Amino acid sequence: ILAAIKERVPATFNLTPLTTQLNSSSVGIDGALSRGSFLLHNYSSAAWNGAVNVKVYLSSNQIIRSSDLLLGTVRYQGQLAAKDSAWVQISGLSIPASVRGGNYWIGMILDSSDANLGDNITEERWVAPLRVPFRLYLPLIIER
């Protein structure tokens, strides 16, 4: 069994996003997303040194797709040894006012041409839940 597992480990670098964490599971009324992070993992037998752009998405379900709402892009630059991980910070993002209140999920898609393009998306178990408040906008009435 161990030999079969070892054969499945890519010989060239293979980046994948794992656990997504947010400092708060809800968004403020201003739409600001709290700071967060995700675990970037190099699942391979080769070291990696470089930069990768990571697109952060808001999804109405736990399956992250490029058709979900793109909140922004963060860039990670560094190095990862074989089977090593690093926490990547997420900050400065906000939820647009056009997003209706409700339950959503935050996940990532890596912009990387690595050994396995199929694992460049945050899997269902690794996304972070997020509650977006319902926003009530009242018309401004000015009396003269």
C-alpha cells in the first residue's frame, strides 16, 4: 500500500489550497471581510520556489467555481519544500453591496500550472462559511 501511495505523489511541484479560516464568520454592515488565511500545500516530492496568484471567491454553495463571485486576488511568493505547507494571509477584501444577505462560503482557486490542475480549487471540506447580513436601505428624505 505504501508503495502505491508513493507512486501517486507527483514528481514535480503540485500546489493545492487547503483549510480556509476567517477571523469572523460574518461580515460587517459595511461589507468588509475580516482577515483570514488559507493553507497552501505542496503535495509533491519536489520543492517549489516562486509566486502564485490566488483568486478568492464567494460562493452560494460549498463548491468553488470560477463562475462564483471573485472578491479579489492575493499573491503568495515564497518557497515550499516537498509536502510542506504555508499559511497565506487574506485581507483587504469586501463583499459588494449587491450581494443579498444569507449564508455563503469563501474558497480559493490557484492560478498555477502545476502537476495536477484538478486540485487547484478549494475542496468542499476546506471552504470557510460566511454570513452576509441583510442590508436594509431606506430612502433619504430631505424636507424643506
